[in-house]
Amino acid sequence: MKNKVFVVFVLLFAGILSVSAKRPRMTRIDREIQKRVFIPKGQWMAGGTVSYSEHDEENLNFLVLKNVEGLGYDFKVSPYVGYFFRDNMAAGVRMAYNRTYLDMGNFELNLGEDFNISLDDVYYLEHKYEVAGFLRTYIPVGNSKIFGLFNECRLTYGYSRGKNSTGSGEKYDGTFETAHNLEIGFAPGLAAFITDWSAVEVSVGVMGFDFKWTDQKTNQVEEGKRRVSSGNFKINLFSINIGMTFYL
């Protein structure tokens, strides 16, 4: 009986091997995406983005915000340079400087008779510096030599110093803050050539992983610390960038 069971098992195993031998093996499909050259090997790229926004309020009332008086601006510049070490693929360095300023003489939050918040002489100033290494890959749109899609992977280190304060005289309260952050992120976008050597680019940030360390000192006496880490892959609509890139 045991011999018969063994013979049946051998026959079944041999049948499985014969069927698997006749079945065609799965092969990787070559979609020939990288065979279409959009930016050839050996070229340099250089460019940057610049953004500036300013606001000025005087006796402004909006919903629960009352008697808002203030002014401020936000300025950011980010130059970069890269080299195409192979077709459609470049590596490079990006730097950025961001200055944020806010000076509010008065600010009132009115949520009813029993809950009102009033602040005066609110001041905020921050300088932020960043340096990033990036790897960028391009894919042409169809057979077009004008429009192309790209994705940029970045490893960024940032350092910032800031000051915020409220009140004046004996009611003055001020805090100095320094922060370090490390970020791994992605920025897909679209490039459109307007000449043979220059293109307009639009990109949007997709957060990857971000780690931030913050140290504070209030009134030169009290010290505080904060550690934040986050990770997600949602599209950040506030990081849409439009800039010019030159290919040399």
C-alpha cells in the first residue's frame, strides 16, 4: 500500500513539473520610456525660483477678526545647478533663502461676549537657509521635444533663526528660536521649452519624511524644546513653484 501511494505521489509531482515546463515564462515588458531622449547626457542645467508676497491691513474686520492693523511680507529665492550624467537624468545642488516678516499693531479675536482675545504689538521675523541635493529624471510627453514630465527627489537640510514678541514696556514678552530640519521629499512637475536652451517649469511638492528640532529661549531666561517628525505623501498645494531653467 505504501509503495502505491509513493508511486502516485511521484506521478503527480512529475505531472506538475511537465505542466510548469510547458507554461511560458513571464518576461518584463520593455516600454521604451527611457529610449526617448529629452535631455541628452553631458548637458548642464541652471535656474531658480523666486516668490514674494506682501500684505498691509488697516482697521480690517473679517468675520471674527476685528480691528486688525499690520503689515508683513514673505520672500523666497531658490537657485540650483545640475549635470546630466546620463540621458534624461541629472544630479545637482539646490539652495534656498526664505525671509518672513510680520508686524501687527493690533489684533482682536471676537467669539462672543464671554470669549475675546486682544493682542497688540505682535512682531515676528524669521530667516531660513536650506541646501539640498537632488536627483531629477525626465520623460518626454509622447514624441514631443518641447513638453516633458519630470520628478525630483530631494534630500534637504535647513537651518532657521527667528524672533517673535508681543506687547511693549513692562508687558514685553519675546522669544528667540533656532531650528534644524532634515527632509526627504519629491517634487513632480512639467517642463516646457520656450527656446532651444531655456524652459519654464512648474512643480509641486509632495512631502516625504520631515524631521525638525527647535530650541527656544523666552525673555533670555526660560528655555523650551520641540521635536517633530512626520511622514506623508500628500500633495502640498502651498509649495507650487514656477521658475526658469537654462540648459547649457
